[in-house]
Amino acid sequence: MNKHKLRALILMVGAIFMAFFMVNVTSQASTSRDQGVDWSKFQSNSGVFGYSTDKFVFSQAGGFYGGTNIPQTTYASQVASAKQAGKRVHTYLWDGVGGNMTNAKAMMAYYLPRVKTPKGSIVALDYEDGASNSVTSNTNAILAQMKLIKDAGFTPVLYSGKAYLNTHVNVAAIVRAYGNCLWLAEYPDYLVRTKPDYNWFPSMDGVAIFQFTSMYKAGGLDGDVDLTGITKSGYTTASKAKAQANVKKAQATFKVVKYNQRGVFYPNRTLAVRYTDSDKISQVATYYKGESVTYNAVIIEHDYVWARYTRSNGLYGFIKLGVTNGHDYGKRVTGQPVSHTYYTVKSGDSWWTIAQRNGLSMTTLASQNGKSIYTTIYPGQRLVVR
């Protein structure tokens, strides 16, 4: 193959991959993909707004600098300004504790009582400098802080850059504990950008917010896009009521679509299941005002029932419901075993290459294995391909 043909083939494969990636980013994101800004003392007492379409603001309450807590004197007035402008306002803190657990806890004890954004709102840790040489110590300090944030009634989020986090923190442990909780910054350039360029999206597990520019408008301002709806935390009273109503509805009977090879297949039978929500569930349904949710119970892992939900906006995910023979799940019946075709992941494989090899879309391949395409796959892992 000559150089020109090889280059054309590489470009074509790259274009196909980006097309799949963009479709998935769009389908996994909140329908509106709300944008917003974040402020420190450099945005004055009343803050600097971006555009009228922006929905949220993060204001810095202060941080831990050089061994001491230093609050931002602009925090209270910025929060008031954002509220007056009708924005959902959240809090962030400069987290310069490194891996020092004593300082990490002392920082939270100082700032959490001073948070002026609503219960349920985000309190983000800005961890981008001062990390210790111990990944374990850094990770444990962050986890302790995030637990204190959650225990205080707020939504914990971790801000940084992808490279910095991967160097200094066990990101998998953070995401395992708190799900989609990362707020990551990655800029293609320092030109004015009013919309995110997803070619520069810092793809990794657990990303909830993408800070796509520090030049949201002329003169400089950070611009962020909410990929999961997390900035609605603390501002969705009506949605919470609806979620509770849907939880009650979910204590119902669902049609079982499929078991794995250890289970049985009975599409015309029903199985009583109970919706439960805990920190152990990595993907749960998020309810927004005016939405409806449809459930189809699917068993895709050992003897656990998973409900595949579809929201009225077309997004979907899985909820782990419980053990099939558990107290609340009815009597298991005998039926025809399901046969599957499996593929063992090899070094260099990706969701895209495996899906293409088996005539599937990446989303279909991931979902029938109870995962998303953002989930890391490892050599030796078995995936259902038929």
C-alpha cells in the first residue's frame, strides 16, 4: 500500500471513530447540555456572566493555601448575584491539602458550615496543585473530603485536569465511590469559544462536567458544559417528588426479557422486582420535570436483575434491582436456557473494534453487557457479542 492510500485509510478510520464517539457523547449527555461559568475573586463581587442562555455558576468559597484556610471575600455576594440572575449556583474550593488527611478534614470542617448554596448543590474540590508523592495518600484525602461533603448534604465533585489526576490520584477509586463526579478541564486553544469542541473532550470514566475553555468570552472567563444534569442538584424539588412517585411505581411487575447463560429465558413470564437506590449502583435513572420513564427488566449479570430504563427524552441506562431469588423478587421458574456467543478481550481492543468485528454498534455492545462505552475494558474480560 502506498503512503497516500495508507494516509487516506487512517483518516477514514479516525473519522468513523469520531462519528461513533460524538453520537455517544450526545446520547449520554443531558438533553440540553446546559452551559455555565465559574468564578473566583477575579470575577469581582457580583461575578462576570457569560451568556443569557447559561444555566449555572460555580463560585469559589475559598481554599486551603500554604497550610491555612483562606476564604474568598467575594463568595457571598457572588452567590447572591447568581441567584438574583436566576442561575443555579454551586460552590468550589481550592484543595491544596495534597495527601495530608488532617488538613483535608480540617479544611472541610472550616468550609462546609460556610457553604451558602442550597443543600444538595455541588461542592467541588479544585485539586490541581500540591499533590504529594503518594497516590494512595492523595486519593484517601480526597475520598475523605468527598464523604464529608456528602454527609453534610451536598453533592461532591472533583475538579482537575485529566493528566494531573491520572498522575497523582487513583481516579478509578474516586469514580467507583461517587460515580459521575469529575469536572475536567481541557482546552484546544485560548481563542474565544462559546461552545465545546468534543474533539478535545477528556474521555475517561466518571466525567460529569467539561470545562472546555478559559476564553468563554473576550477578556477571559471559564466556560463549562454539564454532560449529565449534575448541576441541577439541589435545584430539582419537583423532580425529586416525581422521582419518589416513580420509585413507588417501580415496585411493580416487569416482563423479563433475558437472562445470561446461568439463568433462564421466559419472555412471557413476569417477575416482581423492587427499585432500590444506593451508592453501590453506578447508573441510576435521573428524573426531570415533564419526563416519563419506561422500564424493561433485563438480567445481564449472573443472578442479578437489571432494569433497562428509557426516559422520554430517549436516553437510557440500567438499574441494578437485586438477586432473582431474593425476598422481594418472586419465585424463579424453569425455562429454556439462553445461549450466548462470547468474545474475550485482547490487548489493543476497544468497544469500537469489537463492535465492528461483530456487526454491532458500540452502544449496543456495551449495553448488552450492562456497561457504557466509557467503561474501561481489560484483556481477558469476556463480553457477550450475540
